[in-house]
Amino acid sequence: MGLGDCRYQLIDFGMGRKLESLAGYVIDRPSPAAVDKIPREPSRWKNADAKYDAEQCVWQQRQPWPEGLLVDCGGFQMPVRPTPYGHIGLFPEQHDNWRWLGSPSSESSNRQSALNLFGYTGASTVALARAGYAVAHVDAAKPNVQAARQAAMQNQLGDAPIRYLVDDAAKFAAREIRRQRQYQTILLDPPAYGHSPKGKVWRLERDLWPLLNDCLQLFGENSSRLLVTGHTAEVGQQEVVQFLRQTAFLKQFQRSSRLIIESGRSQLTDEGDRSLDAGFFVRVQTP
Ligand SMILES: C[S@@+](CC[C@H](N)C(=O)[O-])C[C@H]1O[C@@H](n2cnc3c(N)ncnc32)[C@H](O)[C@@H]1O
């Protein structure tokens, strides 16, 4: 990630945990992807400034979490803070996606619209708004939506055309179809398991496919971009690409050399140049 004082760096990982530097403030927290790995530099872990205890759901802080801590995300900064679930208000593994989202999808002089479903921290919304998109930012949890609004304000995007919606992603997409709304960029980063604001259960392996179908209906006739990411063993990039290739929406472009489908694993790289898996990504750009 970017250079300077606000840098994020994965320092080390292993034994189901990762050691990270947030602008120099060092944290130690769980990482399921590191379960069968061995830490490279065990001595570095003793000096962590904060450590998340997943059993007690508490952060143990040797040094207080710095007030107003910011992390550089490549052109914008995100506030990072300890959350009760061991999150930090940022998913640094999304770095490549922010760069992709931040490049406008067409030369059109009209303002492009983007839909960020499961938007959480708002980092992707900030990347899109900085690139001139009008963004609909949807998340089921009110505090997450408030945090996203705060992050946009801290990036001087308080007046940007961003709609903040506390809503169920699937319900919102269905409603947007009825309203005949169109988007040029749609991104989804759904959890394996979640809840709508009214408590309806979301299960990735069951609910992703109808939602993807709805998202495809929200694209207009112009060039469109879709980003799907996920963090569970049940669904991977192959299933998502296979599903998309069978849809009428993508079939019409299959022969075009300008249809771009990129997919793979998101990764974080530690100081020893080792990669830590951070789930799948699928990025689609239609002609
Ligand atoms: C994996 S996080 C998304 C992280 C996001 N990409 C980011 O970089 O900040 C999943 C988010 O989905 C939200 N969520 C869970 N179930 C939902 C639902 N049914 N509708 C909308 N949002 C939901 C959660 O509140 C959480 O903020």
C-alpha cells in the first residue's frame, strides 16, 4: 500500500493470527487463513501495541489506540479504529479493487452511477466518489453506514453525490429494478453469513446467485463493470465466473475481445514477501 507515514503493512502471520502495522501502530489479531502457517519472526509479536482476544471479544491495548489514526489507501485515507469484532474499519486486501474502481469505466461526460452493496467501511465508496461516480452505498448495519459517511467526510467528500442506505442488499437491488434505475458499476462484497436490518438471514452460497441476477438487470446498455468479492470456502471465483458466463447478459459479449473477466485470490504480502490469502475476486468489464 502507499508510502509515507500512514502506510499499512502486513508484518507477519501464522498460528491463525496476523501482525500488522497501521501507520506504525502494531496490532495482532486472528486470521483464519493463517491457521496452518508458521510465524516468520516470533520475536516481533511480543511488542504488539494491541491484541484482539477473540474468545473475550476484546482488544487488549499495551499502548492506547492513537486518536484519529489514518491509513493511506492510495490517493485517499481511511480512519482505522478497533471494533468489537476484531475489525479495524478497513480491509486492506481490497487495495487492487480500489484502484480498479477508481478508474472511470468510460469516456462519457455524463456522471456514472455506482452501486456498492455490503459497503461497510465505505473505502470502495470513497474510491468511486473520488473518481466522479454518484454512489449508492448500501449496508444492513446503521453504525457501518455512519462510519462510511464519516470516512467520506474525512476525504473531503461530504458534498459528493453519495446516497447512504441502511437496507437489505437483495431488497434494495430488487427495488432499484422496479424503479428502472441503472448503474454502470456494481460491486458486492457479501459476508458468508449476515442479516438484513429486519433480521432476515443472508447466506452466501444460497443468496448470492439471485442477487447477481438482479445486479445484471441493473446494468444499462453502455459499458458496465461488476466486482464480486468473497471470503468463504463455500464459494470461489470459479463458481462466480461460471455462473456469470451462463447469464444472457454476459453471453451477448462472449465473442468480444473487449469483454474482460479477471478473477483470482486477493492477497496481502508480509515483510518477508509471503502471501496471505484474503478471499476471491471477480472483476468483469463489458465492452
Ligand atoms: C465483508 S463486509 C464488506 C466489507 C466492505 N467491502 C469494505 O471494504 O468495507 C460485509 C458487510 O455486509 C453487511 N451485510 C450483511 N448482511 C447484509 C444484508 N443482508 N444486506 C446488506 N448488508 C449486509 C454487514 O453489515 C457488513 O458491513
